[in-house]
Amino acid sequence: MWLNYRNRHPTGLWLMVGYPTSACEGEGDWGSRGWYRLERDTSVIPLMTSNPHTTFFAEADDGVTWSGPFVVTVPLHAFDDHCWNVGVSTGLTVGMRLLTSQNAMFNYIRTIEFT
């Protein structure tokens, strides 16, 4: 399954995603990547996965956030495959929102819209 994040919010936003990965085995088993810049009416496909559980965090220019209870500290700059249990010297602590998808093992695009 491909995850497509679309910004329908009135302002631009920054997005990061989290996902289970064997690359982070022993470091919490979850990785993340970000920051993706989405202007209004744009989208990004940052992740392809067969796992039904992923997470995301987004913050719009006007201060609106889409967050959840899974707390992680991530780099302030662009990053890829950052393991959740690996510290960063200068980072941002965010709450990731859980996204559970049906039929994640099939090849299709799931769109998540920020409004």
C-alpha cells in the first residue's frame, strides 16, 4: 500500500511519517522520515508498506497540528529512516498519530487528507 498525504488545509504544512522497520531492530523497531513540505492542494507519497500500522505528525503554518499519543524526538532537518529510540542533539518532540489501514498488503494508494 502506498500512503498519499494531501494538504487541503488553507495553509502549507510540514509532515513526517513513522513506520515499523527491521532497520531499527533493537532501537524500538520504528523508524520515521520527514520533513515533507506540502503547500495547499499538493500531496506526497512518502511511504510504501505492507504493515497496517503507521503513524504521522503534521503541523500547519497557522499552528494547527495533527498529532497523537506516540511521542518521539526527531531531527529539525530533513531525515530518512530515523530510529525512534535513537536520540538527537537538537530535535523536536512530537506526538505521532496512529493510522491503521485495511488490506495493507495489496498494491493500492490510500489518501489521507488534512483539512
